[in-house]
Amino acid sequence: MSNSNNATAFWVTHPGRGELRHETLPAAGEDDVLVRTLYTGISRGTESLVFNARVPESEFARMRAPFQAGDFPAPVKYGYANVGHVLQGPPKLLNQRVFCLYPHQDHFVVPASAVLPLPDALPAERAVLAANMETAINGVWDAEPVLGERISVIGAGVVGALVAYLCARIPGVEVQLIDINPDRESLAAALGVPFSLPEAASAEQDCVIHASGHADGLRQALSLVGNEGRIIEMSWFGEGEVSVPLGGAFHSRRLTLRASQVGQLPPRLQPRWDYQRRLRLALNLLLDDRLDALISGESDFTRMPDLAPALLASSSTELCHRLRYSH
């Protein structure tokens, strides 16, 4: 493992393959921080598309991570769930545990404004969920749940589970988390959210939030929502094309299908919110110990090249896999 003047990072080198590469870090300026990584989280949905070269060329620019190196499809250094310890930087950040939207790398230098200190009570191990929590927050903002509504969330991956968890905390809201995998019922129970398999899901919902990443899930969303209801699409299909039934009930019931994407704040919030405020909210919302149920495994960072093909396969049932950095 490298010392603080050098770094080791994971790069996607070819579709479905990656390797560890070494690099020399730039000197940290007075407005920079040098960070030693403690943990990173693998954001399976997006990182699977990147690892398997399924990012559409039209989205190459919009899909860039804040500190991405290289270009799609490969070679590329990608990731955005990094929790570390500040070794060098302004006094207010020195020795702080921080979160940064940085790829899988054991040391890095970034502007001090790019890191956010963790709340004192938040374990670094759980803070890798911050980027997923940000996505979930944005999805809930876009869904605009109302007191007492009936809401279904389709797809019990990390983001879908977090969306259901947040909606269930709104007084009077009835939430059902739907997934084809019956093993996800234990996750839902840990988060205090009712669970349903697709065939048993309740219909006539006020809002359905789709986060399964599969066309079948979106088709079910259209079948579950009631008259004048809304569907919030949080999945991103990469290069895939999706066929959905937009005839019949879609028009007669005057349904709304709307996209939610974490890269933009909802327009109504932009006068008072920025990305740092949203990230600070995400970190504070992670203080609930129940959210540890979303971490499904942990491995040493040095094993990433060998583990990535299985972890990032479309058939993987992993939730958030955490990488541990030994120094």
C-alpha cells in the first residue's frame, strides 16, 4: 500500500476488467486537503454500468464523477463514496473524518471545499452510504409525498430501500417496498418498512417510485398507480431501451411519469439549497443504526480487481459492498 506521497487507485481498464494503478500525488496547497482513505462504497447501479462499458456515448459528459480520471468507456477511474481522514489541510479540517465524492483510491488531494466532515456520532463504516442517501433524498423531493398518501417503492436495492425508509418516516404515509427477491423482506423489516412481492402488491397507489433498474419494474409501476397518480423513475438504464405500455390506462387515468436524477436539485429548492447542504443532510440522516443493514459485505481494497466482475455483474444481489483500506 502506498505512503501519503503516492497513491493506489482502481481503474476500469476494459469492459468487465480493472486493475490497481499507482500514481504520484500533487503537493497539497494551502486551500487543499490530503486525505487517507478509510473506506469506499461501491455504488452498484451506476458503477456496474461503468465497469461493463454500458454508459451511452450521449451521456459521457453528464455521467462524469466529480474527480473522475480518464474517459468512458475506458480506461477510467470512477467512484463517489469515499470516507477518509484528513492528514494535511486547514486547521478546521485537520484530523477530521470526512466524506468526499472521490473514486476508489487510498490517498488523494482535493480542494478543502470538496470534503465534508462527518457528524461525530456517524461511524465511518456507515458513511459510505452518503451518496446513495443523497440520491434517495432527491427522489423523495421529486416524488413530493403528502401526509397520508399510499406510496409504493419498486426495487429493494440500496437506493430503493432508502427511499422507502425516508417515506415511511412521514406521518400517515403507507409505504410498501416491492422486490422480486423474497430475501429482501428481512432488509425491509430491519428498516421498519412493509415488504411485498410483486404479485401481492397493493394497487391504487397515489405515487409509485421505481428503482429496480428493470423494465418489468417500470411496467408494474404503471399498473399499481391510481387515477391521476404519479410514477417517479429513479432507475437509469444506460444503453438499454425500455418498452412500456403507454396506451390504455396511462392516458385514461391521466398518469404522470417523471424522471428523478441526483445530478440536479429540484428547481423549487435551488434558491435555498446547494449540493453541500444536501450532502450534509444525507450524512445526518445516516445516524440511524438500522441503516447498517444496507452494507452487505466488506473486502480489502487490494482485492477489488478480482472481486469487481462478480460484485458488478447484473446478476449480483449485493447491496452496498464496502472496501476497507489498510495502511
